Amino acid sequence: MTTRKKVLEKLDTVKDPEIPSVSVVDLGIIYDVKVDGGRVEVEAMPTFSGCPALDIIKRDIKNAIETIEGITSVEVKYIREPIWTTARVTDKGRVQLKEFGIAPPDEKIGSEWRVPCPYCDSVYTTMDNIFGPAACRSILYCKSCKNPFEAMKPVAI
């Protein structure tokens, strides 16, 4: 009998294709997992509706779960409500983002977006471009260590 726990453990091995150091679980993309015998349904939340990696993420989730013994079918659905927010990124995910060179989202979202450098932790940083390589990231520059870096855009409801 397949358990929800086994499926979640397997999902923890599925990495975001644009940030391969972080799993879909730690990014908070997985909303719910339902297991009924050999059938599994996963509800996932896109970080942004137009994310170009959605098809790849869906394929990787399906392929990973299908390796569990006893699985007969896997359905992955993207839900639109509730919306994904950066508060869903786990503590482990925040550490992994930083190790990858991406400043994790600030947990305290307010009027001022202060982004510490993921390399030297200085807050002497400036925004170079609000548009990064993905809709969920911006490009910043650290005036202390002179490194450019990406930051995850804060998203709250």
C-alpha cells in the first residue's frame, strides 16, 4: 500500500529545473497529495502562472512518483487558489536557495525590500533589474563583495 508519506519523500527528490538545489517540496509548490490505493493525485501551485518550467515540473513529479512500487496512475494538477506565496518556502529551501546564490525571499514583507547578499550577507545591495531570468527572481548587485546575484521576489497575499 502506497502511503502519502512515501509520495512526499519521493517528491522531496524532485528538484526545480531552474533552481536544481531546491526540491518542489521545499519551494512550497506541493499543495496536497492524495493517495487512493495505487492512484496518486498531486495538487501543485505554480510560483507564477506563466512559469516556463511548469510542464517539466509536472513531468518530473509524475516520473518520480511512478517509480514507487504499486503505483498505477499519477495525476498532477496545477491549482490557482490559493496562490503560492514566498511564505511557503521552507527553512531548508531558504538555505538551499542561498547556497545556490539566490537570496531567499524576506519573511517580513513590507514597503521596503531589503535583500542581503547570499555570498557575504551585506545589505549594501542595489537592484540592477527587477526582471531576472525567471518571473519569480530579480537581479541585484552587492556593493560590498562586488557580486551580482539573484533574489527571489517576495510574494504575499
